[in-house]
Amino acid sequence: MTFTVRPIEEKDKQEWLDMWNGKGSYLEFYSSLGVVTPEATENTLKRFFDPNEPVYCVVAVNNETGKLIGFANYLTHRNTWTIEDSLYLNDLFVREDSRLHGVGRALIEKVYSEGDRLNCKKVYWSTQFENHRAQLLYTKVGVKTGFLTYRKP
Amino acid sequence: MTFTVRPIEEKDKQEWLDMWNGKGSYLEFYSSLGVVTPEATENTLKRFFDPNEPVYCVVAVNNETGKLIGFANYLTHRNTWTIEDSLYLNDLFVREDSRLHGVGRALIEKVYSEGDRLNCKKVYWSTQFENHRAQLLYTKVGVKTGFLTYRKP
Amino acid sequence: MTFTVRPIEEKDKQEWLDMWNGKGSYLEFYSSLGVVTPEATENTLKRFFDPNEPVYCVVAVNNETGKLIGFANYLTHRNTWTIEDSLYLNDLFVREDSRLHGVGRALIEKVYSEGDRLNCKKVYWSTQFENHRAQLLYTKVGVKTGFLTYRKP
Amino acid sequence: MTFTVRPIEEKDKQEWLDMWNGKGSYLEFYSSLGVVTPEATENTLKRFFDPNEPVYCVVAVNNETGKLIGFANYLTHRNTWTIEDSLYLNDLFVREDSRLHGVGRALIEKVYSEGDRLNCKKVYWSTQFENHRAQLLYTKVGVKTGFLTYRKP
């Protein structure tokens, strides 16, 4: 299998939605289908195409079938330690039948180059302590920062 | 000791700077005095007072001496899961001689109410795995999310 | 307050029991009063005084009152990596009203010297991920090994 | 591939040694070839066959080739919370060319049944925080205890 990573296009909307909240989707994996409202999903999709919004998406496309097999959603935001913004990789997903082919790694590397393009010094993301499958990849392409995240209850 | 938590004011700049990168300061604690450039520090201070910037600061003031004893710097940013922004508590500091009086807790609670004012569903922050002193407080006022942070090397 | 750390003696039994499973005790802290049976407690106490058992206890005594204020229970066992046994510090406790006086540290240091006496190359112990108060001490006197413990369900 | 798990036998010694400290071995994985002395290795092997030693080993054998493809070394020791001993799984290894066939799981399950035979209430082991490959298995067959291990420096 060969694949290409490129920015999301208008024609990708339905396939992105399938991976976002369909069967075997990203939100299903996080047991969060009921957490993200339809309005929020629609809003996020719209923001990808709005040049005034610092919210972005790249997708991985199977070169043979032309089908979407993964995505990375990311955004930039202020940081008090730097003049430059930071880039946060908010969501990363690869369809189950397309895993172990380097798609996740390629998506992260594309996000790294986006960090350069958007002039972000820091590119970062989070993963659950228990998600060992993801961390097998992350320890290869990234660095564990030694930080834990707390939130308002 | 009694104290008050309020938004930073122009007259606080020098005292904020002392806590940010002076002797016994926040950046000294993180061994990062050489990491944050003077331009970045100046920029961050300016952003606190710029209504077009989503970067904020509240300070704790000792009621007897009128001196600043702590600060919380925070910012808001997009989130792909919600229409509302998230609030990230970027920096929290209490002067060593003013600790164990509830200043850190009061600063976090002020940031929580700022989260309401700024219409942010999620208020969150990070701490080093090894910072047990901070976590003694955080486990009381917040919830560990079970997420670890990775970054681009 | 000054105190002395020494091996448990027969006359200490009742006071050790109070710290083990009485009010404000070690097992109460771990919500395990119902987990350790009276037979197991009696057995452990007996083993401390049995020269054929590799199970030991040292106690901390308040020099003014003569009362016990803490204990460390430990044992030795085989290790496949060394000819010498390892020493496992099974339980460590300091009465709440005697904390922050160096009692925990002194008990651990006594256990270290016991490791020398018993010819153990490795002296180790465990603590809950969430017990930040204990870890404030442990990061000073010991080294985090980077190992997590799993068990049979 | 089918395989059998059984107690180590005298004839297995050389093959066990190959997996313990040969090329691609267990100790090589832990960068510990220089840590475990030849005397300690010999001693451990001897203890497996000594009925007076609470040190044990089971091996996995490829049914087609008759070759050893994995081992589990374990030992029992006192525990202050129970009358019964605990069983500690000290070492677990599967040859790289025999992984992803359930060998690790079968070895752990054999150790569980050994825990029953040896009357041990608690069967446990440790793994490095960073060893995500191992933890993918451990989260299926075991339970993370939430304990971290510290040691004497």
C-alpha cells in the first residue's frame, strides 16, 4: 500500500466524518460519540476551510483506492514563553485496516512540517497513559515531555 | 497572612518580572532563565494588556504589604471537540515565602472563574511528573486526566 | 523532638499493633483494615522475632515520651540477577503527629544499613503513583526505578 | 507454530543460557550483559533444580523444532500482609522470531497456575514505564497496580 498526505479538501468531508464519528471511528475509540455535539463537529469541519481560523487538517489517502485512511487535526495558539505560537496536534487517526504501514508516522511528520510553515517553535500532542499502541509510535517520532495534564473537575 | 487575587495592572509590571525571571523566580525553578528571551518576556507582558490578545494574567497580592506574591498566566485557544475555546493555565507561581497559605489554590480557583467568564468548557494545565509538591495541591483542586504530553524533538 | 531508631522488641508489640491497624494507622491509610486478617497480623509480628524468618522490623521511638512513632517492616528474598538476596521494604509508617521531623528518612536510612548487614545488594520499595507526600521524601533518599508493577487480577 | 510450556529440565541449560545472555537475549535487551556476573548466572540456573530453593523456571518449547523459544523465571518470598508467600515473576522472555504467537501470555498463565500450586495469593511482576510493547500484553492478562518502585541509590 502506498499513500499520500495532503491538506483536507471540500470533497473529503463525508469521508472525514466517517473517520471522525462513524463506525470504527476516532471518537468511538475514545468512547466519546456522545460527547462531541453535531454542531461542534460541523463547526470544526468549517474551521478547516476558514483562513481566519487557526484550525487545520491533513489527511492520508490510499493511492490505489483513492480513499481516506487517516487524518490529523491541529491548531495553533499563544504561548507565554515564546513570541511564536505553539502547534497542538489535537487529533490523530488511522483506519484500523490501514495501520502498521507508517500512516501515523507520515501524518505526524506532515504536522511537523506544518509547524515550520506556521512558524511554531513547539509542536506537541497528548496521549492516554494506557494507550501503549500509540506510544510505541510516539517514542520513535517524538519525545515524552514528562508532563501530566490536570483539568478542572 | 491575607491576600487578594485580581487581574494584573500596569503598575505590577516590575513585581511580575521579579517573580517571572528574578531571583527565586518561576523560570529559575524550571532552569529556563536562558530559554525565554527578553523579547518573549516583554511580548507576553504586553499581551496581558492587549484586548485583542487571548493571553491573561491574575496576581495574588499580600494585603498587609501590598506586594505581589504569586501569579497565574493563562490563554484560550480553539479545540476541535467543542465550539467553545479551551483555557490553558500556562504558568502558576507563588513566592516561596508565601507558600502553604492557600495562594496557589486561590489562583487556580480564580482561573476557574475566568474560564466561566471567557466561556471555556475546558480549563487545564500540566505539571512535571516529578513535581510532587505541586501535585499535592492539584489532586485536591483538579483531576488528573491520564494524559501524557509528547513533543517534536 | 528527638527520636531513636532500633529493632523492634517484645515489649513494643501493642504499640506496633496500634500503628499497624489501630486508629489513624498504616492499614487504615491504605483502606486495608479488612484485607489483612488477624492471623496474618499475628504471624507477621511473630516472624519479626523468629531468627529463621527473613522478616524484620525497626521502630522509631520518641526520646521524650518513650512512645513508638513509626516503623519499617522489611524482608529479604532471592533475586535471579545476583547471588545475594534483595531487601524489600514492605511497610513504612510514621504517626501523623510525628511527621516532618525526619522520622521517615531515618527509618529508610536504617533499612539501608540493614541491607548492608544482611548482605543485600538491592534495597527497594514501592509507592502508589498518587502518593505525592511520600514521593517528596523518596525522591530525596531514593531513586525512582522507572518500573511499574502489574499483578494477577 | 504450536508450542508447549513446561518446567525447565537439565537438558535445557545451554538453550536457556542463550536466551538469558546470548545474542538477542533478555539481558542484552536490558543492556545488562555486564551487570549479571557469570557466577550469578550459574547460581540462578542451579537454584532452578534445587528443591530447597524457592527459585523456579518454566520454558516454552516450539513443538516443531523442539527448540526453546521463551522462559519465565520466578521466586516466592514472604509478605507482611499475608501468611502465604507472594510469587514474583522476575524475568520473562520470548525470542524475537517467536513473538506475536501468544508465547508471553502462555508463560504468564503458567506462572499464574504455579502461584496456585505454591499457595501464593499474590503473583506480580514489574516492567519499565517505557516498555510499551510489553504493556500491550500486560494490560490484557494482568492489572496495573498503580505502584512505582524506588530503590537505594
